[in-house]
Amino acid sequence: MAIAPRTAAGTDASGRKLYLAVVDGRGGSVGLSVSELSDLMLTLGATDAVNLDGGGSSELATRTSRSAPVAVRNVPSDGT
């Protein structure tokens, strides 16, 4: 499978921890294959994971508290 930006979610064996990952893949960042994304999720601690998205729209946005603004945490190649 091709090297590309990726977004994934996974859980640990207990189902109590959620792991979210986004990997940029253009404009200076290499990206990952689906197999490499699987290895990353295992390294993070996920025993079950799903590849959610790939390509320039891969984006992770978070906020640190309910009153904080939402912030994009990566650099999507298609822009924000």
C-alpha cells in the first residue's frame, strides 16, 4: 500500500484507553503505509485499531479544556 498521510484510532486490550494518531505525509513529512501505521498503533499500546483516513485531509484537532479554542495539531497538506 502507498505511503500517505494517515489517521487512526485504537484501544488497548482493556478497552479503557483510546489512542488517536495522525501522520502527515506531504510537504516535508514522509507519511506511512497501512502496515507501518499498524506498527505505530501497536507501539503506542493499541491492540485493536482502525485506519480512518488517508491523504491530504488527515487532520487532528483538539482542545485542552472546554473553554479553550480548538487547535489543529498537525499540518494537513490540503490546508486547514
